[in-house]
Amino acid sequence: MEGVFLLKNIDSFEIFLYVFPIIEIILLTFFFKPYLQYKKFKLAVSDATLPILLLGIHFLSVRLLTYSLLPHFLLAAFFVGLLLTLYFDFSKRNLTTAKLFSIFLKAAFVLGFLTYYGIVVARIFQILHG
């Protein structure tokens, strides 16, 4: 009976938020990868998934904490971008701006993915333990 009570606290939108980034990554990788490139402009799967992760961080953190963690995430991502820029500047590597931006987007995706599913785990823990 307790399991039925716990399921009443979760709505279908929240379950959709839990699984949608994984479904999006799978669909983009297997079916829509050719559509991620346009002449000279080419996107990776992580680049296309990052906006969904940002929206999910906002929505789930509001449900978890009643305020958004999105500004904190963006500050952390921009700090990582600053550190990457300083690292490549001081290492004297000849790196183009496009390559540095690509590395930044990949780092932001990893940070976003970990943050997103950290919030998901915390939200599930909150639901299960009241």
C-alpha cells in the first residue's frame, strides 16, 4: 500500500524528465545523426542534448528545492570554460577558437549530465523518504 502512495507523488511529466535525455541520446545517435550537420556546421549528439539538460536542471531543481540550480550550473560551466581557456593559453598549444568551443561544450555536457542525474537521484530519494 505504501508503494501506491509514493506513486501519487510523481506525475507523468516528472517521469518523462527522468528518461528523456537518455532517450534523446539514443534516438540522435542511431536515427538522426545525419541531420546534425549542415555544410560546414556540424553538431555532436552532446551539443544537441545540452539544451534539454539545461531545461531539466531547471525544472527538476525547482521541484526538489523550490528554486532553480540553473544559474549555479551556468556559473560552474563558465568557470570550467575559463579554466580550459587558461590551460590552453598557458600550455602554448596552437588551438583554434572553434576547437576550444567544442571542448567547452563537451565539458559542459559532462558537467550537465552529472548534475542532471544527481538531481534526479536526489529527487527520487526525496520522494521515497518524504
